Amino acid sequence: MTSDGNTNNRVPGAIAPDGGWGWIIVFASFMIHFIMDGITYSMGDVFLRPMMDNLNKTRGPVSTIFGILPAITQATGPIATIFTNRYGYRRVTIVGACLAAAGFLATYFWMNLWFYYFAI
């Protein structure tokens, strides 16, 4: 604080340790959680009835698809940590995003309950 009560936020010679990319990383992390949690927790509300009709299955087997997604997401955390420590964040994120996109895309083409279990 200065003598007149105003705060001085500028520190002479201070440089952001990340080169200024910190807020972009925070935004990217927010978007990842926004998209993944949105997919995970809204799939049952949006797709349950259409998938029951298309697969000619009852609520239980189709709901299992929506239960597998968060379980797999949480269970693969330790595996992702090992890969991240070995190969780095960027590579693991890109490979994970490509695998997730390929799995979701593949479910569009095959209407089989067991394939949904595998692809998710």
C-alpha cells in the first residue's frame, strides 16, 4: 500500500512464469470439464428414449450405457496419470480426445447394445 491508501499491484520486473498462458490453460480446462460433464450427465436425459426405441431395449440395459461413461472416466484416471508422466500432457490429451471422438463417432454407425458398451 502506498501512503495515500491506494494499492500498487505492479511489481517492477515481474514476469508471468508461464509466459502469460495461464488463463488460456484455465479456460481450456473449464471447457474440457464443461463438455465432458455435459455429455456425461445429460446423455441419459437427452438420448434415453430415442436409444430405447432404436435398440428395442428396456430402460435398464440402455441406462447402463450412461453409467459406464463416468465409471470409465474415473477408472482411467490412474492410467492417464502414468501416461502423462511418461509422455506429457499434450500428447495424452490429444490421444484421449481422438479416442473419445472415435468412440462417439463409431456409435453413430452401429446400433448394437454391446457395441455401445464397448465404444463408450
